Amino acid sequence: MLWLRYLFFLMSFSVVSAQGALSGPSLGYFFDPHERALRRIWGIPGSAIAGENLDLGFPAAQAIFSPNQDYALVVAGDGSVNLVVPGPTGLTAQLVPALPPAPDKITVGPAGHAAAFTYGTSVKILTGLPRSLDRLEEIDTSALPGAPTTFAISDDGAILLVSVPDNAQTTSAGGVFMFSRGDSGPRLLAAKAASDLSFFPESHDALIADDAANSVTALQDIAGSATSQWTFVDDRLPAPRSARATLDGQRIIVSSAENNLAALLDRNGMNPVFVPCACSPNRAGPLSNLVYQLTDPGSGLLWILDLSKNPRLYFVPVPPLSGESQ
């Protein structure tokens, strides 16, 4: 049944494409790494499809949208970092001259006001987004016991969280570390590495997902007392890959690629609602206040979680773009 619906969507897409660009209601934007392009999702949950390449004038090697989807940070093929703003008449791209080219990774705060760019052992933090492009700070992570694999930045840019895995070769222990504006070095928050780190919007409260311990923990005021508020553990949701607060900060989306499952928790970690998926959810990127992207596009599909009524998962066909990618 799933592939019959997928075939129907593809046939519909071909007809519409032959007549011109797609139009109508839109769920938001996403980055398609296979096409090296930004694309829009047209339609509504349960009846949506990925549309055309949004022409940037250059191929996108890496991109991340702000949670409110009012801008995207895009690394071009030449390594330059650009601020891209969607508008009613198309996209505008602006070079961010304060940043070196080719960052290893980009992380955006939960409300989109700050972003962290990693370059080896240097992390550059840009605040005041999207209006300001020159409020830049730098953090040296060379004092850590190893290379971080997971990052999170608070919306004011004052706190950076990083996760460092254990290093068997050097027998050094990893963990979750915090860098705070004005401090001289990192502070250890948790003795185990995390599978995901994230902040609540406009807050210094944070979530730590631990796939080894099958848990998600909420920490309050991590720059101060770093008090544990609650820990969520449930056998139905093993090895959580992602734990992210919704845009209003009132709910938490937890995903498990191991069990092909997503869960929706209250802000206090209670009342979980489990939603099975014919996919391996690995993220919770907002497309709007009520729709979240749970997977990267792969095998011609991406999956979204609709929170408008009862939580439901839907697939979105991602047809290849006609012709060669830029």
C-alpha cells in the first residue's frame, strides 16, 4: 500500500512538473544532500511531495534551516558560508564574511538566534541571527579529551555543549562537556557520551540523549547548578538517537532508529505517546510549529511527524530532480 501511494505521488508530480512549477500549500523547506539543493515540500501532511530545486546560483554542499525556517545557513561548493533567506519572490543569498570557509559542522540554536560552526578544535559562534552576521565569538576545544561528535548551542550563544566519545586507543574517557561564555575551559556535565544534545528554546535548560543507557535526561540551568529534572527510560524506545523540544518548548520528540519509533513527551518527561514508523527516525527538525522532519531524504522518501491532532507519521516522496543536479 505504501508503494502504491508513492507511485501515485510520482505520477502526480510528473503531470504537474510538465505543466510548470508546483504551487499551493507548503509544509516548509529541507536540504536534499543527494541533489545538493534546497527544496520545498508542497502539500499537506498525508498528501505532500518534495518540489523543485530552489535556485541558489551555486550547489549546496551543506545546509541547515533555522527552526522557524526564516533562514538557512548554506555552505557552497567552494566552501563559502552563506545566509539564505526565503521570500515571496525567491531566495536571497548573502555571504557571511566573518566565517572561514568549509566548516566541519553547523549547529543552530532551538529558536535560531545563534549558530555554532566547527573547524577542527575551533568553534565559532555567531549570534544575533538572522539580522546580524558579525557578532562572532570563538571557543577553543583543544583541552577536551578527544574530538567532539555532537554539539548544541543555546539561543543567546552563551553556552556550548559537546559530546566526546571514549577513545579506546588513548584510554581517555569521554563525556558531555560545557563551555560557558567567560569561563577558561570546559566543565564536565556527564561522564558518558551522548547520542544527541539540545537546548530548550530561549533557555539554558538542556536535553541529553544517551543511546547506551536508553535514556533521555533533562538538565536545568546547566551554566549554574545543572540540576537533573527528570530521566525518561522506556523499553519501547531503546537507543534514542534524537531528543528535541518542540518550538513552543512544551513537548519533546524522541526518536529511536533501532526500534523504528518516535515518542512525544510532555515538558516534564511524562505521558509518552509512541508512534511507529516504517523508517529509521534520526532527527526532529521543525518544518513548522506542528510538523517535524524525522529522517533525511533517502530511498526517495523522507518522513514527517504531524502534531496538529493525534501525532501521526507520514511519508513525503522526494523525486529526483529532472536533469543533472547543479
